Amino acid sequence: MKYFQKTAIGAMAICAMAISGAAFAAPCMKVTLTGTQGGPPVFKGQAGAGTLVQYGNDENKCGAIKLQFDTGRGTTQRLSQVGVPVGKLNAIFLTHMHSDHTEGMTDMMQLRWHFGSRGPKVDLVVSEDAKSPRGHTLSGRNFANHIGDAMINSGEMAQRLAENPKRLPGGPKDLINVMAFAPASEPTVVWSSGDVKVSAINSRHIPGHASYRVDTPAGSVVIGGDAGNNTPKPPRDTSTSAQVEKLAMGADIIVHSTIHPVMGPDKDSGFPPPIYFRQSTATDLGSMAKRTGASHLMLTHLIPPMGAKRQGPYPIPGGALNEASYKSAVTDGGFSGNTVVGTDLATVQLPAK
């Protein structure tokens, strides 16, 4: 009897400890670069631009909420490498309608439709339609509505529906919940779930471009996309966006597309000046990270990629760059925190392990 009582008491104590541990599991946030290729070119298998932000606690390995920002080519493969099926994403956010930031989504949604037509739908957070000064319209909503058109017109969808009529008849678009917003000059909440809040702000690159901030109890991260200064070329104080800087004040991590100053018009690379001037340089991003008080600066969408002799058709003056080349440029901007020069699947976790 005494043995039974002791065993019962011990079991109750273990249960109490387990419940207590679950109740007080430490919150954590994990930021992973799912693709770091700069622009449409391809270099040594790098995936297209994308960032995965996960939030949770120690027990679920920061995985309760999974948010994908931009979906460049190869996003599905990179997510699989970190154990995140596309069907488990809670929301997808697009910074702008350029193919190097979006083309992986067709693959992602086809896979979700193929194996998960019962849902749930994934939220797609995008800017409202934006008209270009030249008359064309950038539309995330149309992108979502027509995401399966090639497969529908090829007959693939009909063939797969014949195999399994339980799949949604409209194809991948039937699994997308479009949440369009009008980017404003002040941060605006565009998505939330429990303790996680995502805000957006308008930023200059192409019409409809937006940058995002994720706030969680474990920390905050800003995803700048391809944002640049509202003034399209010098003279100006910096190449970075004043709106992104506003969004990033007090944030722990800044993830941002990057161009190295070596590609500037005065360096004889032949790189088009208008494209150079609409990106943020590594040096100016270092200055912005210092001003905002960030602890981590994650450089992504690298122009040029580390180790490349050319950016597309444009030669790199002085030869290929390396990690030290980018870190030196950031240091020139005054940033002394942790600089991550982006490689696919590079990760920063808060709090640090």
C-alpha cells in the first residue's frame, strides 16, 4: 500500500512538473532565409528570395505559427529542408509582384492542392492593385486568381480531378484566401494570430511594394523586401527607405535585400544605374541598422552573389566578393551588431540558443 501511495504521489509530481513546464515554456522566434538569390539570375542553385518566420515555444521548436515572406523559385525545396510542409504555412506575404519573389508560389500551391484540398486555406497578404505611371497594373489578387491557369489549360487539373474528384475543382486558387491591403505611410496591422502581429508600410521599388514587421513576445523582425529610397537617384542622404527605417525602430532583426557598392555607376560594372539606385546598399543598411537599434542584420537577395564573377551579364569590378566583402561594407556604415551575409537556410533565433 505504501509503495502504491509513493508511486501515485511520484506520478502526480511528474504530471505537475510536465503541466508546469508546458505552461511556462519559453517563447521563441526563428527567422530563416529560404532563398537569397539577387534578382532573376541563377547562381549555383540558390533559391529565389524568401524568408520564413516561425513563432512558438521551446516545446514546439518555435513552430506554432509559420509565416512565409516572398516565394522565389525553390521555396518548396528549402521549406522541406527545414521540415516545414507548405500545407502547414499559416500565411504568405508578398512584398511585390516581381517573379524572383513570387514564382515559387505556383509550385507551393499546386502541392497544397494536390495533397490538401480539404484545407485549410492559406492567407495571402498582398497590396491592393497598384497602377504604374506607365498604365499597367500590378495585382497580387490577379496573381492568386490565375495561379493554376497553365495547369488548367494544359489539362493537368482535369486529369488529376479524374483521379481524385475530392480535390477542389478550381485548382490551387481555391485554397488561397486573399487579404489585400492598401499600403500606408505609417505601419498598419495587416495580419494577426494570438500573440503574433504583422504590420506593413508602403516602400519604394515598384508600384505596390510593401515591407513588413512581425512582432512576437520573443522578439521582432522586419522584412524590407527590395525597398529603396523614395528619391530615385542622388543627391540624397541614403539609399535606404525612410518608411522601412520607421518600421524597423526597436526591432531585433532586419532582413533586407542588398546591393554591394562595387556595382555602382562609378565602378565600371556596366550595371544599369536606375536598377542600382532603387536598391539599398550594404553600407547604408549598416547605418540604418545602427540608427534603429537592431541587434541582427540579415543581408539577402545579394547583388552580386558571393563567389560570382558576374551579376547576370555584368562583371564584378575587382572580381568575386565574399562574406568579408559584405561585412566590411556594413561595418563602414557603423553597424557593430551581428551581420548575417545571406546563404540559403541561414537562421537567427530569438532568444539565442
